[in-house]
Amino acid sequence: RVGHITAGGQTLTVTQAGAPCTYSLSSSSVSVGSGSGSSSVSMTAGSGCSWTASSDATSWLTTSSSGTGNGTVSSSYSANTDASSRVGHITAGGQTLTVTQAGAPCSYSVSPPSAGPGSGSSSGSFSVIAGSGCTWTAVANQTWIHITSGSTGSGNGTVNYSIDANTSASSRMGTVTVVGQTFTITQAGAPCTYSLSSSSANVGSGAGSGSVSMTAGSGCSWTASSDATSWLTSSSSGTGNGTVSYSYTANTDTSSRVGHITAGGQTLTVTQAGAPKQLTGMSLSSGVFRFVLNGPVGSNYVIQVSSNLVNWVPLLTKTIPVGGFLLINDPLAVGRSRRFYRAVLENGQSVGTVIAWGDNTYGQTNVPAGLTDAVAISAGF
């Protein structure tokens, strides 16, 4: 300011300097959220003291404030898309306002959310979408899923995985988890395959049973059936590996027979031998006629005799011992010109071959009427 002193017509001009400018802000720092917004602080400055605000982080923090004396310093900020916080500064009148903006909260998603591979071993990948600076870890929740790369990351990334072959016929589901987000893998079941340990079986003429092993995939069901249920049966069924059991009745016919057991599309051919000729091995020694009776062990037979192949009378009853045969002696054959023999089961059914002893004058070779189940006539001595 200027003042004057006058004396004797003379003037003294006195110029006094102004007070130095001082500035102060109402706050030296401010913390703001991750979203966009604005804030302000008060500027206290001497009268006539001018000031202009500026930012050192103009990419996200801006100001256009200026003034003389007291005023307001305003600023605006854009949203922070990074998970990390950031700091910028507003300077005005030599005073600094520090602005700290919080990082964005982390969010995560996976794309695509699922996959449906076939039953074989294979590999695949999916994307992780995350904010910059957001860290994550991928975890496979089943032993048949393997993370091959990208098990950890920050921000966007890719998870690569492989899966083992599914040997079960049933589909299975597994997951990979990334910070609460789930990638689901639904793997198809393996196609069912079946095989038998043998495709054929040869069995004797007597009643009995047998079995073969079934090899099938886990979860693959099967049921056995027979095409010859009058003598060959099976009630076996199962899932996966198992046993196909079957039973058969005695074959009273001298001809063999064939039946089939089918399970899982596989066929077991069962061939049962024909019944052996019950009467064989003729011989004559010292007036005693001897022959062999063959049959299932434990079976009871009545040996019958005839002189004309029409009228039959019992000779004796025998039980087949271990070994399946029995030697029969007929001392009453002495002095007879002809004598025929047949074996009859105790239930009355005649089986096998009639044999003859004697001169067989009639030359009988055909099975006569009324001779049930005899298959041939053999002339004797």
C-alpha cells in the first residue's frame, strides 16, 4: 500500500509491501470408494492470494478449480476397475491433497460353465474372467480330473485340464472350482462289452451243472437265458463281472443234443453226450452169459429177458455203482436157443440197446413193435 507525508510543500511517498500469501487446505487427504465420484476441500488463502489446482494422476483424477483468496478445491475421479487401490494428488497454492481410491471388489466367472466329453480319455479348457489384480486358484474335485496348466492366475486366464477314461457304463460328473465358481464336467459312460470265459462246453449224459465266467464293464447288466429249457436251464444274472451257471438233466437218448445259453449277447454252446448203450460186451463162458450194464451212477435198473422180443420178464434189479457200469451174469442162459435182454429204469422206461444170446433163428435186426425206446437189435451167438 502507498501513503504520503507532506512538509514544506514537499511530499514523501511511502509504499508498504503487502503481507506474504499463505494457503491451507481443510484436509490433506481423502479416501474414496472404487466407483466414480467427486470430492472437495476448502482453501483458505489471504485476500488477493490467487491459486490454481492441478492433478498428478489425470488419467483418473481431475480438477479445474482456481481462485483468489478463500475458495473450494473440487476434484472428480473415475471408477477403479483394478482390485488394487490407487493414489493421486491435487496441488493448489503449494498445498497437497492426497486422494486414495479403493480397489474394485474381485468378481469371478468361468466360461463355458460346463463340458460333456465322451467316455474316453480327453482334454479341454475353460476361461476364467476376473478383475485386474484378482488372484485365483483352480481345484479339481475328483481324482479322474487333472489340471494340466493354469492352476493359478491373476485377472483373466485359462485353465487346461485332462480326464481319465470312464470304464463304467454309467456316466459320471466332476467339477473344477475357481473361487466359488464351478466348471462342471459330465463324462459319458463306456459302452457295455461282454465276454464269456468259454464259448462251448461238452458235458456227459448224466444230470449235472456247470458255469463259465462273465466279464462285463462296471454297471453293465446281463441276464442268461436258454434256448433248450426242457433240459438246459440258467437263472443267472448280474451287473459287471460274474458267473453264468447252468444245469442240465440226464440225456436218456443215445444221441447227443445241443443247447445254448445266451448272456450279454454272448453264446455258450452246451453239447451233452448221448446216453451210452446200457447193455454191451456180450460173452458166453461155461454156459453163463455175461454182459455189461452201463448207466448213471446210482440209477436203478431192472434187467428183463425175453425169448420172442414181445413178452418180457424181470431177471434181476441192479444199482449202477461208482464207475458207471456193472457186470451182469445170467447162468440161466444154458440150454436156451435164444434169449434177449434189455435194461429198464425202475420208472418203467426202457433204454438203450437190446442184446440177444442164442442162435437168433429169426434173424431179428429191426426193433419190433411194442419195444419202447430200444434203438437196435444185435444178434447173439
